[in-house]
Amino acid sequence: MSGVDKDHGVQVENRDVQAYSASTCPQQHYNEKSVAEVKVIKGNEAFNEAMIKEPPRPFSLPAITLYLACLVGFLCSTMNGYDGSLLNGLLQNPQFKQFFNVQNAGIGAGLVSAMYQIGGVVAIPFIGPAVDRYGRKTGLFIGSLIIVLGTIIQGTTSRTQSVGQFMGGRFFLGFGVGIAASAGPVYVVEVSHPAHRGVVTALYNTFWFTGSILSSGTVRGALNLNGNTTWLIPTYLQLLCSGIILLFVVFLPESPRWLFVNNKVSKAKAMLTKYHGNGNPDSVWVQLQLSEYNEHLELDGADKLYGQWAGNAVISYFLSAVLDTAGIKDPIDQTNINLGLNCLQFALAVLGASLVDRVGRRPLLLFTNAGCAIVWLGITITTSTYASSRSAASAKATVGLIYVFGMVFSIGFTPLQALYPVEVLSFEMRAKGMAFSNLAVNAAGLLNQFAWPVALQKIGWRTYICFIIWCAFQTITIYFFIPETKNRTLEELDEIFTAKNPTKRSLEKKKVGLDANQNVVVLETIDKA
């Protein structure tokens, strides 16, 4: 007799079979009569056993408290979204462009914008020590403090009218965000309950749009003001998220993994007991994680490129110039489109975050890359048509496709840009790996800042052909080389990457049985790698 377990999405068969234990000793055999039911699962057996024996309580007081702690970590992404997209809005502001004598395209715009990425690159050597040596919380604090300094430097340019000083402020902003944006996702992924890790960490990067929405909304509202106030208010609002982090970071729980590897085992267990075990030190989740820490973490062992080239950078940083190629040049129209696009992308990014555990990481990445290639093909056609005919219909179609691109990009890339890198890195390499990830992202960002504004100025719509080719290449690469990571704890992911074919290993299914005590016993591997 068979049926479907609706809570866990796996097929269930009630029959007598011979099996061996997945959660204790793999050589221990069970009597056929001891197996009550059979399930087909994806992922690790120990993780699935914990899900069955002790279903997580997502709305318990400890869980809600932990969500609030993660929300402070999310503000690192909000800062990145606000600071990173602010110049895009300011370049739509006539008063700002007149005050600093800059345009929304060309090498000048690229240089001013690129100082943010340059600061992020220079921060790379400091990320590992800040986040590994002194703790994830300290990394949040240091990054936020530097952002406050950069904001003050930028704001005081109203007295000096110095483009160089404004660029210096952007450098410090990029430096601070480089540290904070590395510490943020690492903190969130390491403190989250294993059952909630996928969705919670995926939500981290969606908060980039809360920053970009606040930025574009503030820029739009300030257009009605006079003088330098029209760009100073959006500039000084960069203090908001960094100030909140500085106020609340001291009250956050520290990463249990960082505590464990730094010889603070009792504090690590206390954190897991309080927040993952609902106060029960014998909780299955507490015992599972401590066991895996002992197996995979070393005491004293602590010492996103694709998304940047999918074309989102042109939309995020130089939307004004893109809209110029479609004949939409009014500042009010441009800021309205920018604000609406950010709101739509945030909603779709949250939807994507809710799908990372249901649909999986690979399907979302494949969908978003193939989709982006198709949308860029459409944008290339409409903008080239406008360039030759000045057709109003082509302009409207371009705006519509820009919105479609934002939807497709946000549902896949946005939630996974922070989640996937921190998942696939081991604890010892997580902070350093995120520093390297930031290096790749900022290196790609530098190309974005210098190449695309010049390309838009010189060759216009032909720039978009690059994105069609690159997104198609990414789709093929992801299909063959990117493994699935859902339904495993962070430590259990090691078994994927030690396999001969990690991608195939990550997709294999296992037929397992449950004994009367709800212990999982492995029966058979289906589609073995």
C-alpha cells in the first residue's frame, strides 16, 4: 500500500523490508518487521530523520527572536541596495548633475560610480580577519561604522563642491559595505535553524530591494525640493541602516559555529539549545548539529560573478541612460519607472526566496538565466527599432521588457546570490570565500561601471547583445556544473563535493524506511552518482 506524505512531499509505502540505519551505524541491520514505512527522499538521511522526529516550530518565541536577529543581518543587504543604487537615482537629478558637472553616461559617470566597487575590492584583505578572528557580529559592526564615515564625507561635499571628495565618500561606502555584506549572509546562514536556512538566507538578498526602493523613492520625492537639499537628503539617509546595526548588534546571538571553533563549545550548545531546540538540550536538532560540528569543524580552525554580468548592472546603475536609448528622458518619468521597477523586483525576489526549498536552487538558476537571455533579445529588438524609427510603441515595449527582465532576474538570481555561495563553502573557508566572492563581484562591477556607460554612449542598443550571449553561456554552465543544495545541513553538504560528480550526486534520490521510533534506515539509492 502506498500514499503521499503531504508534510514532506515524499512517496510513502507501507511494507516490510530489510534495511540499515542512516542515523547511527550504517552496518546495523534491522529486522524486516521493524520497518513501518518506506519513503523516497532527496537530501541527507539524518536531516530528514530530524524533520520527521522533531518537526520545526517556525512561530515559537525562540524562532521569532532568531528571525529578528536575522533581520538586523538583512540590513547589510538593505545598505548595499541603498548605497549601490543611490548614484543611479542621483544621475536622474538635474540639480546633482549640474552641481558636480557630471552626466548619466560616459567615462565620467563610470568613474564616479566605480569608486564604490573599488572600495569593495580594497576591503577584501580585511574581511577574513574582521569576520573570522573577531566574530560575525564584529564584522557587522566594523562595516557599519565605516559606512557612517563614508556618508559624512559624501554629505559634506555640499560645502566643498568637490567631485573628488564625493568619490572618496563612495570609496569608504564600498569598503564598509564590502565587510558588512560579507559578514551579513555568513551570520544569517550560520544562526538560522537548519530547516529554515534556505528560505531565511534567500530572503537576505531580497532586502537589497528594500534599500533600492528607499533610495529611488527618496530621490523621487526630493526632486520637488530646491537647491542641494534635493540630493543631500538621499545621501544622508545612508546613515539609517548602518545606525540601526550599530545600535542592535551587541544584543544579537553569535554564530554557534564560530563559537564552537573558537573553543566556546558550551556557549555554542547554549545558543543551539535556546534557539534551535526551544530550550531542550536533548533536542534532535541540537544533538545533530553538535555531532556534525565535532565531525566537520576544526577547533581553532577559523582563520557572485554570474549575476553581475547577466545585465542587471546596467538596469541597476545606468537605468537613466538605458531609458535614454528608448526615448524616455524626462527626470520625473525616469524616477517613476525606477521606483516602480524596484518595488516589483522586491515582490518577485521574496517569491523566489519562498521557492528555494520547494523548487530547488538549480531550477531557479536555470529558469532565470534562460529567461534573461530571451528578455535581452527582446530589448535589443525594441531599442534597435526605436533607434531607426523613433516609434513610440517601441519605447513602450522597451519599458515593459525592462520590467519583465527585473521580474525574471529577481525571482532566481536575487535570493540565490547570497544563499548559494555561503552554503557551498565550508566553515573554515566561508568568510574568506565570501571575500573572494566579493572580489569577483566587484571586479565584474568595475567592468560594469566603466564599460557599460561608455558602450551605451557609443554603440547604444548593441550593448545588449553581450548580455544575450553571456546569459545563454551561464544557462549551459549551471546545467552541467552546479549541484543542488536543499534538504541538507551546512555540514552535510560536504558529501556532495567529495563525490566524483557533485551535480549528479546532489540530484540522486534515496529510498529509506522508518522504524517504529521514527528512525530513518536506508534501503536503496536511486539514480546513484
